[in-house]
Amino acid sequence: MKKEKRIKYICLMLFFAVIFSLNNFAAAEPPYDTITQLKSEAFVLMDGDTGQVLLERNMNGRIYPASTTKVMTAMLSLEKGSLTDIITMSYDAVFSVGRDTSHIALDENEQLTLEHALYGLAICSANDAANGIAELIGGSMPEFARQMTMKAKELGAVNTNFANAHGLHDDNHYTTVYDMALIMSAAVKIPEFTKIFSTVSYTMPPTNKQPESRPFNRKNSLIEGPDKYDGIIAEKTGWTGDAGFTYTAAAKRNGRTLVVVIKSPSESVRWEETAILFDYGFNEFTPLSYNPAEFGKDKYVIGGTDGSEIYAKLIPDGDFNCLIPKSLNKNQLNH
């Protein structure tokens, strides 16, 4: 590696090391006991704009995502396809998932648009729609799963492997709550995604195989109902016997977007503790900004391969923004 490239690389690593230290510092001591008593096996609370982790438990431990998988399915299809693209359901797309799982009763050779399939995916968690999307975008279900994994790694979700587009159990289909938070943070930057994944009800029109309209209605939700949480802009539930109760949601208040991913022992705990995490993020943190001049350090000494010293200057490209606990201020961080 050439010297100037090596310096640039090391400076970049130092910059992210500083961000990582702020993540840990901000998440180190929750201000009230409720947080430490959460029952969920794994969770992460992330700033959706910067990727900063505000609070976590077992965030890099492997989990099965169940139907939260469909966040990636939708995001990838929106990036690669058009809402007006026509899906023709194959035999395998329809019947490789059981009718005892979530579906919208699609049939072999039935045609629907990608938009209709995405609403079925988001609102009804339709596994048959997920398979149809996979074949449309990837050409085959295995190829689409491979593309999902590649996209995850591009986003920094390096501990994730997708084996299918729907999330039904496969030992080789896994992720972490941290990886899923990265994926959700990217997905909610797509307007069509947030529109679809926050819609409460939708009516799919008749198709070549079904003369009646299909009504879709969201259930088990923080968007509305007894567990409603104000500010949710997108969500996806998941459950299998192996995965347990999984959930990911993004909420926005006063210009701040937060993402929660959680694996809980029950549905009621999933709702309660997601709300606690969002409250913590919105109520206990304040934004902090550094401009390049005050954040840069003049000299970092980097050892050369020949034993010589190489000096590098670390200056971020633009302002550096993060969240810190309200009990702290910039001077305390600077010292």
C-alpha cells in the first residue's frame, strides 16, 4: 500500500474509533433503573441518521430475524425494481411456503404488481409475496437471497446471511440486532419504503386469478391500536418458534430518527420495551456537533513499516454530529 493511501486509511480508522468511543460513552450508564431491567434477550437503539448506538444488549449476538427479514426484501426490490413491474407467481413461489404461514392467498400464474406485493409483504407479512418479489428481482429465490446478503454487507451488516426473502426458519438465515438496525436505517431513507411500511390498511385490486379485491389490515402494531407509539414511520414484526418475537421500527420526532431492533420473550414485552427504548432515546439525549477545525487533531503518530514515524492529521470531511446524554456537555467530552 502506498504511503499516502495508508495514511488516509489509518486516519479514517482513527475517525471511526472516535465515533465508536462516543457510542460506548453515550450508552454506558442509563439514567434510570428501568433500562437495566429490560427482559429482552437482545436489543439496540440506534440514531438512524448517524448509526450511533445509544443503548444495546447483546447487539452482535446471532439471532434469527424471522419476518423482519422483509425489510431487506422490500428495500432491495425498491432499489432494483419499479412499483409497476409485473410479478407472475411460479409454482415454487406459491407452494414452497405453507398455507399455515402468513400469506395473501396468491396462486400459480397469478399476476400482480410489485407495489401490490410490497403492501402484502409489509401489512400481512405475506411469505408468498416475498417469494414472488424474489423471483422478479433476482431471477430466482436463491439468487435474490444472495443479493440480499451482498447488500447487507455493503451496509456494514457483516454478521448477516440471508437464505430466503421471507424469514421462515433456516439455520443458515441469521443476523444480529445491530445489523438489522443498519438495514432498517438505510431502508427508512427510501420514501416509498416508509409509506408502505407505515400503511395501516390497503386494498389490492382483482387479478387474473382472483376476481375479488383483497383487503389488507395491519395487526400487532405500534402504529395504531392499544400499544400505539407516536412517531413511528415504519415497522416490521417477526416471529417463529426458533426466532422468538422479533421487531424493528423507526420513529421520528423533532427531526431525530431513531431505530430499535429487539428480540423479546413475548409479544407484550416486545411492545413495552420498544416504547421504553424510544422514550430513552428521545428524552435522554441531546445533539452535539463539532466542526472540522475543533474536532481535528494536528498530529497522530503512526509507525511506518521501517520503524520510522509518520505524522497524519485527522480532520473530518464536514461537521461531525452525535448524540450525548443530557447530563453531559461538550467540555466534559473534550477533556
